[in-house]
Amino acid sequence: MAKKSKQLIGECVHCGILGPVTSDHIPPKGLFASPRPKLKKVPSCESCNVGASKDDEYFRAMLSFHDTAGDHPDARQIRDKVFRGLDRPESAGLRHKIANATREVNVISSNGLFVGRRLAYDVDLIRLDRVVRRTLTGLYYKEKGYRLPDGYIAEVYSEEGLRDMSASAIEKMHRELIRPALANVPRTIGNKVLRYWFALASDHPHVSGWVFQFYERINFFGITLPADRASV
């Protein structure tokens, strides 16, 4: 009779719950073409790990379809896999979401001339941010050696999401956290599928700024800060 593997007990790096944990790949392994590089793994409860699989699938599709992913070899291979996989019955939900989000838009040249129409799609930025937030809390754990303490939160913003913030809030975030992060040497995972920069606040060990760059072009910004200072 096959021997059952022992269930690991630990603390989830994302939510802090104590109990059974599995290994969560940081960032999601679906972003990488085969053969995949050795990825970072962190302890995660089933709710945070398995419960995020649909978001990971959506994130992979939206990033690989993104105009700026261009000819990155991993993005190109993943894009082909996503298109092939959309025909599967279990992909009906993702197929429906993409179809409903797709629309035709005018293409305007740099000098203001109409040059035709192309397909574009509306992206659920909240879902993308959730995946990057999980990536941030996982990398925080790997870089610091412990999870982000209770009483602190991670906030993540896509470049598009920053448009909803005030100019003063954006400038403050860049000045205090993002620019110091970019002054450091980036870490690279895979064939530049993800590069990330981070910096810790000089006066506070748990406040940090992060820059994530997927497929060399698609940027997200993250911060960790006390919960009572959320939403800079």
C-alpha cells in the first residue's frame, strides 16, 4: 500500500492562518514557458493557494495578450497555449469573460489620423492586482524570512490603476518607496518573465516599496504599510 505523504502544518504567508499548508509558486508557474525555471515556493493555506487558481489563469491570459508583452518568448508560448486551451470545456468561464470584454476600437496614429480599427479588451484590474499582491506577500516572506506581520497590509497598483489616484498621492508613493526600490539591483526570475525591485523604509522595518515587471514591459507597483495608513 502506498504511503501517504505527511500533511505539513504551518503559517500561511498570505493570510497568517495556522494549519495545513501547501507550497505556493511565486509568481504563478503558468506564466513561464517550458522548461520552467526553479521557482520560489512559500507555505500557503488551501484557500489562498487553490482558491486563487482562477485568478492565476485570468492573469496569465491577460498578460500574455497584452500589447506590450510583444515577442517575449515566454509570453508568445503562453499566448499560444491559452488560445488552444480556450476550446476545452473547463475553460468556458474564461472564454466567456474574454468574449464579453472584447470590443473594437479606433486606431489613431501619432499625428491624429484614423488608420483603422482593431480588437481591444477590458481588463479586470482588481483580479490582476490580487495575483500581484499574493506575489508581493510571497516575495516579502522570501526576502525577509518571515511573513508580513499582522497589522500591516500590501497594496498593489497596475500602471492603469494609478490613473485613479490623485497626482499628489502618486508623487508621494514614487518619492518615498518606488524610486528607492528602482535604485537597487533587480532580482530576475526565469527569462525575465518577472523582474522585481524592492526597498525597505529606513525608519520602519516592515514598510517597503516594490516594482514588478512582467515580460520586460508590464509594470505593477506595490507597497507594504500599516493598515491604518492604507491607501496612500
